[in-house]
Amino acid sequence: MSQFLDISGLNARIDADGQEKEILRGVDLVIPPGEVHAIMGPNGSGKSTLSYVLAGREDYEVTSGSVSFQGKDLLEMEPEERAAAGLFLAFQSPVELPGVNNANFLRTAVNAVRRARGQEELDAVNFLKTVRAAAKELGMSPDMLKRNVNVGFSGGEKKRNEVLQMTLLQPSFAILDETDSGLDVDALRIVAEGVKRLRSPQFSALVITHHQRLLEYIVPDRIHVMAKGRIIHSGGPELAQQIDREGYTKFLAEAA
């Protein structure tokens, strides 16, 4: 079976305060089409860095390794090309965009991706019908579409807005970087259901989380433990329960 995402020997660093810091140290990860994988691990293990590198954030430098995405060299693609190809990143801390209307922002993003994919753009009437229906499913107030992007939003509202973007953009591969952080139980369930609605043989996802509860809703196909910039252990969905009971000490000792 062809692999949807194939990361091999990925090393990456960032320039922090004038000093280069190596963060990813040989990441190997394969996600087949139609599967949802999760990454768990201690703080500072490189989980968010991996998501930024895959999305093409420019302040991270890949020093070696490769990433194949649907048979193409992901690292050779600009961030906007990655988005057009179907990659989506839900941020751990979504940014605020003062002066940018949320509905206009969403329509611009959706139509930019549709153009790149050779699809017909949505006019204002059809877009509003689509976005209102999607927002309702996520338990979002229609008023949130009239406000500026994430300005004055609570933590839960920002995360729901990220999932709304994902729902509208219909990516083939989504990365959720601790989208569950700061969410109460009800908001967590709604966000998880938004991800589950996208699940199909044509959709894969990488969920980065510290919490077992999100994985109880999503039920990933595989869970990976990341530490010191690499994947040190992998297992089935039951691995989350083991981590919840025992922590990461055993896996860190095995990888030492």
C-alpha cells in the first residue's frame, strides 16, 4: 500500500537568540491513507516543531531527511502550495487578526484553495449558507462570523474556529497541534466530532496531544511517543491508557 505521508530521518533546527538549536533528531513516521495517528510526549520533545516543519514555517531549517506527501516532496513546496495540496495545520495558540472579518477571511481562504485545485469558487450567498451550517454543527454562535478573526474569542472559541476552517477547507491531511488544550469537556467533544466527520479513506490526520480524553473521542489508529526530537515508541490506541497510568519514564529509559 502506498504511503500518504512518509517522514524519513528528519532533522530540523531553529535559530534561537542567535544560537542554532537542533530540535528534530531523526524523525521517522509513516501515516497510510485514511488513518489518524497521534503523537504524545513530554514538553520540549519536538512535537510542535514537527507540525511547524510539515506546514512550512520559515524560521525552522531542515538540515537532513525527507518528507513525501502523496508521492511529492513536501519540503520543496511553499506553505501555500502545501495548503493547496491538502495540508492543514490547526495551531495550539491561534493568532488574532484585528481588522479582518472572520467570514471574509474564511471565504478568501476557501476560494484560494478551490482555485488552486481547479474548483469553482463559492459566491457570497452559497458561502454564507455553507459556513453557517458548518458553524452550527460546531456549536458556534453566528455572531462569531461577523467578528474579527479570533479577536475577543475565548480559548474554546478559537479552537472551534480552527476546526471550522478545517471543515470548510476539506484537507486531505490535517495536523492538530494540541487543539484540545484549554477546552472543557463539551468543547472537546465538539472539536473531536468535527475531526471524526472528516474521516474517510481520502483523509489522514496527525493529532498532537497530552491528553487521553481527546483520543477516547477520536480513537487513533496508532499512537507514537516522541522524546528528544524523535519517535521512540509506537503502539495501538491502548498506549494512551498506559501513558495515563505510568507516564513516559519507561519509554524514556528504553530509548536512552
